[in-house]
Amino acid sequence: MRKSENNPTRPKETFFGFWLKSTAVKIVFIAILIVCAIIVVRHYMKKTVDTSTPLQIVTNQSIDITPTQIRSIEQIGKWSFLEISDEEIVDTIRRGFFSDDELVRIYYGTLRLGVDTRQAHEGWIAMRGDTLCATLPPVKLLDNDFIDETRTRSFIETGKWSHQDRKLMYNRADAMMRRRCLTRQNYQTAQQNAKTQFENLLRSMGFEYVKVEFEK
């Protein structure tokens, strides 16, 4: 009797086992894809953060002067920056056949140097960048009637003098006060005072950087 060979029989794979193996492969494959996707996304995000321009928030804190503010300054009108008080003695003699007539009068006056903001040209004040620039009218004598006639006194008066005679003496006193008070130094002092006070006015209105000039 022939002895049969003892060959082991390989168990047949069931459908369930095949499904488990295929499912496990899919899961591993999907996991690998997810990991790769995460790595790519993180690399891209890091590159974007490193190369992008940082976000900056800039606040514009500059302010502009309004037409109402300009009108309020122009309505100041005559603004005196230097007042000079003066007195002048004016005398006149009229020769006569028997005697001479003499009139000596003392005149008092106050000369005011300043600017008239109503004479400012169009666009005389405006913003240039962050600086408020103002160009003022030239400093001048604000009032030509600066002699106070209520204080005029006759120091010596002999004979009779007409209104025309007194008017001529008034004109002489006017010219004398102009020569004495309207000097280059006084004009420069008034201009510097105007510059300082006008800068203070503009800063009090909230403008940090100001520049004040004068018309040529």
C-alpha cells in the first residue's frame, strides 16, 4: 500500500479577510496623503508669513484750517503790535511892525504799527504738508490820525491866530512825529512782535507746526 504524502493544504482566504486587508491599505494610503497635505500646507503658510509685508495701520492726525477759521482771523482787522507815544512842541512867530506874535503848542500822539488782516491776499493762509503757513500784509502805520487833539495845549499864545494857522502847526507836528517814531528799528520790532503773536494764535487753534511770513 502506497503511503500518501503529507502535503499541508493552504487555507482558502475568505472574503472578509480580503476586505480587511484592502481596507487597511486604503486607510494607510489616505493617512499618507493627509500627512503629505499637512506638510505642504504648513510649508506654504510659513513661506507666506516670511515673505509677506507686515500690516501697518497709519492714522492721519493732520488737521486743515477751515474757511470759518480763516474768516474769523481776517475779521480781526487792524492788529497793533507796537505803540509809540510821542509829544512835540511846535512854535511859530509872526513878525509885526510894533511887536511879534508867537504861538507855541504841545501836541501828543500815539502811533500804532501793525497789520490789517482784512488786506490779506487770497490764499494768504494754507496748509503745506503738516505746516500751516501764513503770509501777512506788510507792517504799516494803522491810523494816520494819531494826534490826540483833545490833549493839545497852547504853551504860549500872543496875538490872534486863525484856524488855518493852527492847521499848519498840526501838520508840522504830524511830520515831526512820523520822522521820530516811524524808524526802521520800530518797524522791525513791530514785525517781530507780529510774527510771535500770530504764531501763538495759530498754535492755540491746534496747529503744532506754523510758519509766518510777510508780503514783500
